[in-house]
Amino acid sequence: MKRMMLSLALMTTMLCAWAGNQTAPDFTLNDINGKPLTLSSLRGQYVILDFWGSWCPWCIKGFPKMKEYYAKYKGKFEIVGIDCRDTEYKWKKAVKEYELPWLHVYNPKTSTVLEDYAIQGFPTKIIVGPDGTIVQTIIGEDPQFYTLLDDLFK
């Protein structure tokens, strides 16, 4: 119990540290078609970085609501799904199987993106503002994420 409380406190501290005037670390990863996608190329709009894996039941459980909100606020933000700890085959299969309409990038084991964003749990959603700063980090499948989107885009 003590260990769990310490982990939660650490995650909360990290969550707060990533919100505010922190610039989102730039990265370039290959998209689902094998073409490079650079985060900074999406500046000027809100971007949601969705760190997920096909092996993560909470990630999969959240897809229907993510698709609903992606359609609800179409054109007001972009989602970049960032593969975590999948093989390229399993990643592509999951994107197709769950019919995920947003951008996707493959995160190879040699990448430092997980470390750069201090990802500790899955799913993790990071909202990046149009200026490239981190607005909020949400760890886990939390209804607060959708409330925040409603607040931002209504």
C-alpha cells in the first residue's frame, strides 16, 4: 500500500511538472505508411499525443470515446497515436482492427520518446497547445481528459 501511494504521488508530481510552460520535446517517427512525421510540423493546432499499445486493455477500452471526441471536435485538434512496446506488425494490425482514424507513428525500441516524455503508465495522453507547450498530461483512462477537451473546444 505504501509503495502504491508513493507511485501515485510520483505520478502526480510528474503530471504537474509537465503542465504549463514546458515545451513538448520534438520528435520524428515514421507514420503508418513509413513516412517521417515530426511533432513540430503540427504547430498551430492542438495536438494530443496518445501513448498506447495493443497489449494495453485500458488503451483499447478508451478507443470508442476517443473516436467519438475526434469526430465531435473534428478540425479543432489532431491526435498522434504513439505506439508503445509493440512489434510493427501488431501495431499496424491494431490500428486497422480498431479503425483509428487519426495519425499514428511507430516508436521503435531505439527511440527515446518514452523517456523524453517520462511516460510511466498507459495510456498516457498529453495535450500540446498550438504554441508547442504542454497543456496537460493525463495518465490512465480518465474522464477528466474528455472534460478538458469539452472545456477547450466548446
